[in-house]
Amino acid sequence: MSSRRSSRGAISDEEVNELMSKLQSLLPNSRRRGSSQASTTKLLKETCSYIKSLHREVDDLSDRLSDLMSTMDHNSAEAEIIRGILRS
Amino acid sequence: MAHCGGGPGPAAPREASSVESHFQGLLDDDDKYRALCGAFGYLQQQEWPDLSGACYAAFGAPPPPGTSNGAGNSFSCSGSASSGGGSTKRKPDAYVDAKDDCKRPRGKQQLCDPDEAGAAAKGRPEKAKACARKKPEPAAAGQKTDYIHVRARRGQATDSHSLAERVRRERISERMRYLQELVPGCDKVTGKAGMLDEIINYVQSLQKQVEFLSMKIAASNPVVNFNIVDDLFGGRRMNQACGPSMTTLPMHQGQLDPSCLQMSSATMQQMQQPAAGFGQDMLVNNPYPAAQSAPPSAAATPVSMSAAASVESCLDVNGAAAWDIASQHLFSGFDAQFQPVQSDCLLDNLKMEM
């Protein structure tokens, strides 16, 4: 097993480690925990939940934005400006 | 590839008996010995057909598929060694829970490996590892995976560290598979590095998307969402701490958009309402005393009222100046380092709007 792993190359391992730390820096919890290297399993788990929460957030914000847009349409002056902002 | 496990081959009984005697010497405890035999799958052999079931039951595991027909599925021989009697025998495809005591018999099980069968009397534990082979056991037993946590194939180390490592790796690959489902386009790339790259990109794009959407919402609804902008600002600062590549400019724009909006709105009514909202926010955010931002006449009134009043009064003369003051007060609630940038940007923007 170990021979198979090493045959794949140390570069790949390093690369993976680098990517892992990069991924960790993207997660919100990483700041709280500091620079300590979390376990890969935990990191991946957190990534899963974080992606899910981001999905939720995007959905939520989209809904809110569309709601706002629909309610704004009446007072034309503001709505016009907002539309201009959104278009930019 | 000849099967010698439960088959009528001449090697099988001999090996069995030799190993039997070997282990009887090793383990005086009869129960242990039987358990060991169960783990090995030796009881599959015709000598103890009835015992095998009992031992497997004692192990809390169903007997391997080879048990019923006596074919010795897990006892496939790979080639033959120097002597006829020493035909290399594959270890049974043993399943072990990392925390289970089964580990112990399994560790011993290696003793019954090929060469030991010939020279069983001098079987040493370390020898087992030496003759361990890397060939993965092809005997697939997917139907058994419901109770198995770790599957030790032939040649795989069986000490607790190796088992734990195997569990860990399995968990990682499971997570990776899950992430693959979650991240679009991740199934196309192969390799861990490529997948991680893809995941990172996806997370970044999602973060940007969230930021963009909240920015727009903040821009379109300044009164309600001032706190959201504040939150975003905090988030942005945190992002800056870990990723300097991100610029702060979009955020400033998001911050400024509300005021541009208000400046452009025509009527006094519209002007007054957001100002009051801002004033409320000031009441919450502004750490400075009210007297500092309010004219002396309005010092007794709450900050929100005074701010609105000042904005209103100044608007007739010079709207830009009034908003600059208001923004100064607003931003004083934020970090001091951002204040000059914001007010400058605000001024520029206001001039543009004017």
C-alpha cells in the first residue's frame, strides 16, 4: 500500500496538502481554529456542510432580492435607480 | 490456481492438521483456539462442518459463502511453492472491526500462511509479515459490507495503526465522493488534487455569489440592510485577513450605493425617510456621544432625530455637504482605518451623482 502511494509521487502529496490548507483557509471555521492543521476527514466534512450552507444562503438571498424587486416596482423613481445599480 | 481449502486435495488435511497442532501448542485456551479456527475459516473444512457454524455465530458474523458448499471460497491457492505440501494458501478474506477483538486472532492467523504450513513448528509472528503479499484478494464479498468496517486483504498490515489508517482513508474517500456529488463538474476530473482544486474554485465562486447577492440587496434596501452591510464588512475584513487577493472596492461601492440612491431621490419625503433609518443605525453603531454629531439646539433629542434634522437642514444649501457629514458620523461606528477611504469614495460618488 505504501509503495503504491509513494509511486504516485511526492509532488502529488505535497500538492494535495497545499490544496487542503487552501481549502481550510476558505472555510469560516478555519479562522477560529487558527493555523492548526485539522484532520482531512474533518476538513472535508466541514467543506461539505459549508458548501451546503452557501447553497442555502444563495437561495435565500436570491429569494429576498426577487421579493425586493417585486415590491419596489411600484415607486418608480427608486426602482429605476435600483435597476440601474443591479444592471451595472 | 487450485483450490485446496475444502477440496479433496491431499494438501488440505495435512495443512489443517499441522496448523492445528501448531496452534494447539500456541494457545492452550480451547475457546480461543476455536475462535481462531473460526476466524481462519478452517472449520469450513469437512472435518468440522458443524463447529464452523457455531464459531461464526460466536463471532457475530455470518459464515463466508464458501461454508455451505464446502468449496472453500476464501482458500484459493495461488500457485505452488517449493514442495507439494507447501502450496501457498491464501488467507481467508477476513473482516475485522478496528475496535473488535477479532484483531487478535487475525494477527495470529498469519501464522498459518503458506510456509508455516510446511514448517509450522517454528512459525514466528514476524515471519508472517515478511511473507505477506501485496496482491489484493479478488474474492469480493460486497454483500457483507453491512457489518464490516475494515477489510484486511492479504498482505495488508493488521496492527491497530494500520487499521485505523485504513478506516481514516476510507472515510476520506467517502467524503470525497460526497463532495464530488455536491460540486458540479467535479466528476470529470480525476485525482485528488484536481478534485480539491475544483472544490476550492466552487467554494470561492459560491462565496462571491453570496457576497454579490447581499451587496445587491443592501444596495436596493438601504434602510433595512445597513446591518447586513456591516456584517458583510466584517466578513470582508476577515476575508482580507486570509486572502489578500480580494479587493475591497466592490464592498465600498455596496456601501455607497444606498447614499447615492438617496441623493438621487427627488422628493423631500424620500430624503427624510432613509435619513431617519441611518440615524437609527447611528444610534446603535455610533460610539460617539450625541452632542458631537448634533447641533447644540438638538442635543437633548436622540441621535437619530438630530441626524435627520441636520441632513434636512443642510440639504437646502448643499446636499453633498450634508451627506458627507452624515456619512462621517455613520462610518465613525466602523473601524477607524476604513473611515478615510469611505468618506473619500462617498464624496467622489456624491459629486458624480450631483
